[in-house]
Amino acid sequence: LAFWLIYLHLCFYLFLISFLICFSESLLLSQSCKLLKRFYLNGMHKPGDVILGGLFEVHYSSVFPELTFTSEPHEPSCQGFDPPGFRHAMTMVFSIDEINKNSNLLPNITLGYSLYDNCATLGIGFSAALSLATGREEHFLQENCSGTPPVLGIVGDPFSTFSIATSNVLGLFKLPIVSYFATCSCLSDRRRFPSFFRTIPSDAFQVRAMIQILKHFNWTWVGLLVSDDDYGLHAARSFQTDLAQSDGGCLAYSEILPWGDNPKEYERIVDVMRKSTARVVIVFAPRMHLVELMKEVVKKNVTGLQWLASEAWTLVDGLDTPAFMPYLGGTLGIAVRRGEIPGLRDFLLQIHPNLHQNNSYGNDLVKQFWEHTFECKFAPPPAGWVEAGGALCTGQEDLENVETDFLDIANPRPEYNVYKAVYALAYALHDMLQCEPGRGPFSGHSCGSLQRLEPWQLMYYLEKVNFTTSFGDQVSFDENGDALPIYDIMNWLWLPDGKTKVQSVGVVKRSASKGEELTLDEDKIYWNFESKQPPRSVCSESCPPGTRLARKKGQPVCCFDCIPCSDGKISNETEDFWSSPQRDHCVPKKTEFLSYHEPLGICLTTTSLLGTFFCAVVLGIFIYHRSTPMVRANNSELSFLILLSLKLCFLCSLLFIGRPQLWTCQLRHAAFGISFVLCVSCILVKTMVVLAVFKASKPGGGATLKWFGAVQQRGTVLALTLIQAAICTVWLVSASPAPHRNTQYHNDKIVYECVVGSTVGFAVLLGYIGLLAILSFLLAFLARNLPDNFNEAKLITFSMLIFCAVWVAFVPAYVNSPGKYADAVEVFAILASSFGLLVALFGPKCYIILLRPERNTKKAIMGRGNTKT
């Protein structure tokens, strides 16, 4: 292992040094940019106005050439043609061809491509990446080393280790790399890989998805196998950390699967699996490791295991064989999101070697694919091929009449990620070329141009790209370059006739509103056990009544002994009980919520009902004196609406009292938000009317009032209230509040509370109320010094000052109040602000109406009498 690590690091640094020497010497010793070294690689190329690069695994092994500093070329020997890998490469070709035919995307611009085969070898993959960055021609830029670089972006590499190596170097030049299959969570480090993006979720989300499956089936004792590379080692590190933080279980063992032919190590690992009591095995490794592992599993006949597969081997060919399926049947796996790519199959069927003319791909990969598919050789064949009975390829063979994995696109998954990666680069380029000169995002508000395109300019737009595929999936990247994570949950079904079917049984995804969600259709899952039920995988069974838990020294927390309770003590298997103060028996845990029967609840309920009563009294006074000038001034209809909304505010506080139910949790914040917005919007409209009337009283200002008639006032109030109703609807539909039993605050208590569901939704609801209140306060404050006959603005200023002060104090008090006290704080804020509005707005008016009727005249209100208002 140490030898291979040193060897790979030497390869990496040698190529890095040669790459830097290539650039430095060509710039210092020559007047033009000239390549000093040229790699001989399998590839396919097509010219265009803009070239996109691609790195794919078309062969899965190679004999790497001897490293040398001589100028003689050493062509790598790639072995083992991989039809799915070639299909991925041709999907990129199809995507570019489709974009070129689309008149709405990159019009008048032709995309070309330059694709290379990495042969599943780091050295070749790194060489291919450098070739894409420097170009294939000896002189690839203009005399002054300016112009469009060879490629503006790269799709690939599918391997995490290869992506780390290439991104470390090409990231220095801000060349965008969009991988369709590299999942290592380390690649989300923006400081190390500033230009790396991907259309597949990272292993960090895959690990959390695995843990959700473990929790769903209560599997707390599992084994972990990972490959000896960046993909496996980072997955193991993330899995152990997340498992410990989530209290989801323990690891019975964790083993690293070796590279290459190492039967003794595989034998040792299988012995560990066989001796362990863990019935669930999680494997983060590519297919080649699984093949060697399963050979040893079959040899030792290790049955009764439930396998959990990472996306690296859930859907690969070569594992669902009759020899392996008695052991791997029932496997649950994480799979890349399935998509739809219309027209891809027809495009693949058109691929042909074109023997008698230069084919459109200009490479030998199509011929290699043809020879592999039809088991023939093109002339001249290798020595002894014909003598051994081998067939010659004629070019007349028909792809539709042969069974090949190449055409297996019923459920395109990696292909869909390739498709999204190409379109992401195309949309970013399209957005960049739509830039208007003088309004661009670069220095001096400049834009990128087709004549002087720079990769870092494309990277800027790639970070902001947002589009929807024809399948309906939204594509965008977060601040780490990761796409929106979503996986399908697959199940390996072993049919009675011996055939295998891999079926989708669920989905795990993350959304901004609901977080991470796991959905499983358990009725569809095939379990490879006699019971046809999910297995139990625990280190120790739960302790029965009459015993207590005792940790095993040096063992994980999932492993314990159950020992009889001491004399005079009992145990109960439910968490709803706690020991008595005397520690002599179990008593039910106390339940806590803001109750109608406790003093705090009684006080708040009484205050709420008093507030409702006062609103009704004031409303009655205003209705009885509705024809007087004091009531009719400044739109009495708005005054009635304010009183009705204040009654609703007082009443909605009752929803916060009592044991939380689903309907009360959903209704309490919606009723509170809509009631307060109705009230504050009426106050805002009244304030605007005060300013409009004052402006209309000046010469030439009469036209202002036509915008503030009764109809316009009602419409404004309705529109502002409907916005809050829409916010509440979205909140309730996307992440509805729900009742929750909280046992974290106290060991001996169960606190019943309503979780808000979406903190963002709650913040938007409060923020909208605050926005209207601040706007009302500012307008009323500006109007406070108007002549006395418009002095209602002073009352509004004072009432809004009280309102804002209460709710500013509410936020820190609410955040720091646990359990029922959070509800009490919110009820207090509702009641305090409601009383403040009621007293400040209607107290002086009721005083004049009831106690000073001589001032309730039009002359007094208009300020033309001796009495001042």
C-alpha cells in the first residue's frame, strides 16, 4: 500500500512539474505558446466555435507506460472495453449535438468537443486533463499567447481520486470541471477546489441517506467496508462521524478493501464478517472490489447478511450473477437519480465506424467499440486472429440485432448527470454571452466576449446557473459547487426463474423547506431471508422488565448486559416513566404544556377574554355614535376593521394555551399573522389618508385624494392581507407546524410543544408584520407635526411605537424560553401589543365621545372653534 501511494504521488508531482515547465518555458523561450510534450491518448474530437472537454472511463484497465523524460512517445495500452463508459461519452456527444440544433440556446455558436479515455488509470486521466487544458496542437494560441483557450470547461472525471488530482492543478487556472460521478465529500472544499462542480450528490449526503435507512429499520449494529482510495476513506470518515452524532447505532467492524490481487486480505475480511454478530453490511467501493469480495463470500458460504450498497455498485453489471445472487439478493442500494433523455437511443443506434470515409468522430474509439460488440477485428487483424477462427469486421453489422449493455438506457442515471453537466456549461456560456456591454460583472462592468473567452469568466456564470431539464428537474449549484441532492433507493430482486431485477423502492432527498426526507415503499422490498422480513441487527437486545442496562467495558454503547434489578427496585421498558423521589418505584413522567388550569394559563386566558370584551365595548360605542364627527372622521370603516382585527388578535392567543394538537399548531401562527396584518394594514392606510388629506388641503393638491377613495383603501387593505395569507399557505403546505413530545429539557418531564416546521416561514411571517409596522410608524412620525385638525397621526405614532417595542423585545425572549414559556412569551407579546393599539388608538376617542361630548363636533375637530383638540 505504501509503495503504491508513493508511486501515485510521484506520478502526480512529475506531471505537475512537466505541466508548469511546459507553460513557463514556452512563454519565456518562445514568442508563441508552444507545447513541449504531447500525450498519446484515446480520444474523439469535433471542432467548433467553443470546445468543451470530457473525461470518461471507456476502458477499465491499462498497462501504464514507463515514466521517462525522453521525447520519444510512449503510448499507454488500455485494456477491457467498458460499454457503459463509452455510452457516457456518447451521451456528451449527443448533448452537444442537441444544443447545436437548439436555436434558443447559444444561437449562431457551434459547440465542439474533445473527449479522452482515462482507462481507469490516474496517470492517463491526469495526462488527458492536461491535454485538454493545453490543447493538442503545437501552437494553440496566438503569437502573444492570447485568444480562446483549448477548452472552456471539462465534463468529468468520473473518479473522485482523479478529480482531486486534476482539480488541484486546473483549479489554479479557474478552469471549470463538472463531474458527473465523483462523489467524494472532500471535493466540496472550495478553498482546495475552487473550480469544481458536480451534478451528482456528494458522499456526505449519501452517508446521511444510509444512516436514515439504518434508523428506519432500527439496525443499530452494522459492519462497514470501504475501498482503499479517496472515495472509500472519506466515506468511512464521514460515516463514523455522522453515525456517532446521530445516535443511529454502532460499528461492529470497519475494514478497508485492498486494490489488486490480494486473496489473503480478502479472506481475513470475510472471516471478520462471518464471526461478527452484525447482520447488516455497508459497502462503499467500486465493482472491482465487490467482485473479489464476493468470490471469497461464496467460497466461505457466508449467508444471512443484509447488504447496503453505495451508488458506486448499486447498478453495475457483473454482480447480479447466479453465483452471487444467493448472497446479494435483497440488497438495498443508493442509486443516482433516474432521468429521461429523449432521442438518446436513436442517436446511439446511428453510431457506425464509417469504414470508407473519415467518420464524424475522427478517432479509433468507435472501431474499438465495434470490435468489442461484434467480437470481430478490422483489417489488418492481429497476427493469428484469422487462423484462430476470429471474424473480420465488415461494417455491415447491425447494432439493433445484438445484445449489448451499450444500448441499455431504460433508466439513464449517469447519462442523465452527463446530460445535465453539458447543459450547465452551455447555459453558463449562454448567460455570459447575453451580457450587455457596460453592465457586466467583471472589472469596469465589462463582459466576456467570444473572441477572448476566459475559463474563470465561465466559472462565474456557472456558479449562478439555474435551469430546468426536459425531465422537470431543476439544476443549480450551491456555494460548494454541489447540485441539489437526491437519490433513488434500489432493491435487488431475485426472481424464481433465476433472473435479477433491480427495482426502485423509495427516494431520499433534501429540500430547503423540509430538510432531508426518506420515503420507502416497504411492501415492494424483497428480503432474502426465510421470514421475508427485514433482519434484526443489534449488538444487544433491549433489556426486559425486571432488569437494567449495564455497559460492557471497552465495547461500543450498543453492547451491554441486562442484569436483574436490585431488591426493592423495578424497571419499565417505556421512557414515559421516571423514578419516584424515594427511588423505590416508577411513576409516570410529568407532562408540561401551557394549560388552562395552571395560574399562568388562567391569567393569560382571562387577559385575552378581557381584551376581547373591551374591543366589543369600544365597537358598540362606535356603532352607537357612528353618526358623530369623531367616529366619521378619517374613514370610520377602517376603524371598525381595526376593532374587529384586534378582537381576532385577542382570541387567537387562546390557541397557544392547552395541550398542542395538530390543528392548533397549524392554526395558531396563521391566525396570529393574518389578524395582525389586517390590523396594521388598516393603520397604514389611515396614516396614508392623513397625509393625503393634508396635501389635498394645499393649493393644487386636490387631485391627490382621488387615489385614496374608499374603494382604493379597501383594496389596499385586502391586498396587504392576502400577501400574509399566501405566506401562511406556503408555510403550512411545505413545512407545517406539528405537535412534538420533547424529552430533552428535563429527564423527569415530557414537554408538549409545537415545532414551527420551517424557521424561515416563521421568520418571513414576523418580518412581514414588522415591515408594515415600521412603515406605518415612519409615515405617522413624519405627519405628527401637521396642524391639529389632522392630529390622529400622533395617536398612530404612539401606538406603533408601543407595537414595535413589544415585538423587538419578543424575539430574544422567545428564543431563550424553553417549552411552555415560549408559548407564554408569545401570548404575552400578542396581548401587550393588542392592548397598546386598542388604548393608544381608541382611548382618546372614547374619552371625547363619552366624557367630553362638547368636543365631538365638526367645528372642534376641524380646529375652527376656541376648543383645541
